[in-house]
Amino acid sequence: MDKLLFTPGPLTTSLTVKEAMLYDYGSRDDLFIHLIKDIRYTLLSLGNVSKEKGYEAVIMQGSGTFGVESVISSAIPKTGNLLIVINGAYGERIAKIASIHKIPFTSLVFAEDEIPDLEKTEQLLMSGNFTHMVIVHCETTTGILNPIESFGVLSKKYGVHYIVDSMSAFGAIPVEVDSCNIDFLISSSNKCIEGVPGFSFILAKKETLISCKGLADTLVLDLFAQWQGLETDGQFRFTPPIHSLLAFKQALKELADEGGVEGRAIRYHANFTMLKEGMAKLGFTEYLSEEKQAYIITTYYYPENIAFDFKIFYQELNQRGYVIYPGKLSKASCFRIGNIGRIFTDDVLNLLNAIKEVKTEMGF
């Protein structure tokens, strides 16, 4: 029996999503080409945009980081200047990508429990000759939710292209790509849409996407070339993740059946609320204050008790069928519990009962 994954992804998936992968499609078959087209249109609708409104969806093989690197390395010329707003490990990863590709950038770094300051960001935008700005939507280092709408206002005011890493939020937190002034939004198949790993996707403003032609310094991550291939014959330039796409099509159907992004948000928020209340009763302390916390993943301090050992705590929960996540903070000892994936409040209650049992056995 599968263990339940209380992580930020990959996630627990439904049996029907798994079963969708039991079929083989040819990568050049008309049925598969139609599937790709349908998925691309649906992804745009989840961002409340469309091809008719001047937006495109590009599917890129690989994990979410492949999609991020594709955008960073394809959209920003070597004469450009990127402002990276950072308050966690995934913002730091973007800085590493920019550094490897020798893209000029400035990191505006905030504490991991701090929402980036708009005034400080605006001061930098006023003083620097920036062409692009990037921020992480939900920083799963902590679970903090960054105000992408407000940063979109700044990007428009100062005429910079706006990139949003919405890896752990898209599909569960409603987003208006157009009104947020987003040029590139990046997410992946194995997050809140509840598919399986295999590809990332980018919702892009067509006008900005076209301007990427000839800028990429990689072959496989060339965002413009990938889009051009999909638009020309509906096919991937290189071997597509066929079975992941079949699973994703089913996952999109199940998202729609649940009431779309808004419906999924209701379930995830219910999971979050039950976890929050239950963990508080068990004596665990959240890392983030309530007003900063998204309902995607929750970070908890290690208990201040000599009997607590995270490795043992993790293993005992794992043996009971529950997988949680280690911490990723640079300045505090924490662990994380995800509220997303094909899990429900009953599953959260069972996890809480298991934590109570392990807590008693460990003696803290």
C-alpha cells in the first residue's frame, strides 16, 4: 500500500491518475498531439488567460527547476539585468542558475520568515537598470506566501519583465496572470494539479516569448525553440514524457471535477486548518506567523526536548505510512508537513494520531 506523502511534491496521487499511465502512445500519433494541445489550452485557462488574450503555454521536459532554468537562460540577454527577490532556498537557486549562465543579476535578500519589502524593492528598481525581476510565489523553504500581485504592479511601473516561480502554488492558489503583469509563470506537473513528475510548464506572454528568439545558450532548454516546435507541428523537439502527460490529463480532469483551483483550495485549506489546530494541541510551534503562512506547507520548530530526534521521528512516522519533509532553513532546526496532494482531512487526522503515538513513545 502506498504511503501518504505530506510533502511539497512529488505528492500522493489518485489511483485513476496512476492508471492513466497504463497506456502507450506514440510520440507522433495524432491522439498524443491532440492531448498536448488540449493540456496547453487548459493550463492557460487555469491562469485565467488564453491564446486569444496573447498568452502561450509551453511544456518543458524535466522537473520544475528545468522550467525555471529554461526561462532564466532563454529570456534574459547577457546585456540584461535581473533582480532576484529572495526569501528562501528556491530564490537562492535562481541566483545560482543566473550565475552559471553568466547573466548579470542582483539578489535582494530577506530573511526566510520575512515577506519581501516592496519599498526596498522599488528603491532598487529606481536606482538600477533592471530588465527583469523574479520572485517565488510560495517559498516552500518555509511555506511563506509572497505577494506576487504587488510585485507585478512594480514590474509594470518600472517596465521590467516579470517572472514568477509558482511551483508550489499554481493550481491551488488562484492567480490572474494578466492582471499580475506576469511575463513568465513557471510550475510543474507533480505539484498542486496532482500529476506525476516528468515535466514543467511555462505560461508566457506571447510578445515577450517571441523576444526570446536566439537568446538561449542551451539546446534542450531553449524556451522559444520548444514553443516554436509545439506550435509548428504540435510535437516535442525531443522525446516527450508521454506517460506523465497522460497522467496529467487525468489530473486536470479531477481538478475540474473538484471545482477547479477554487475547489482545490478549499480542500487544501481544510487540511491546513486541521493540521494547524492538531499540531498546536500536541505542543508543536509553527515557524511562521499566521499572516505570512500559505496553506500549502507548514514548517514546525523541533521541540526543545532532549528526547526529540528528527531522524527517529521521521522513521517512526514513515513506518506507519506517513512521509513528512525535513527542514530547509539556514538558521533554525525545523521540519515541514505538506497539506497538498490527494490527501483529505481524515488523512491529516490519522497523521496527527500517529504523531501523538510517536511522541509518546519517544518521550517528549
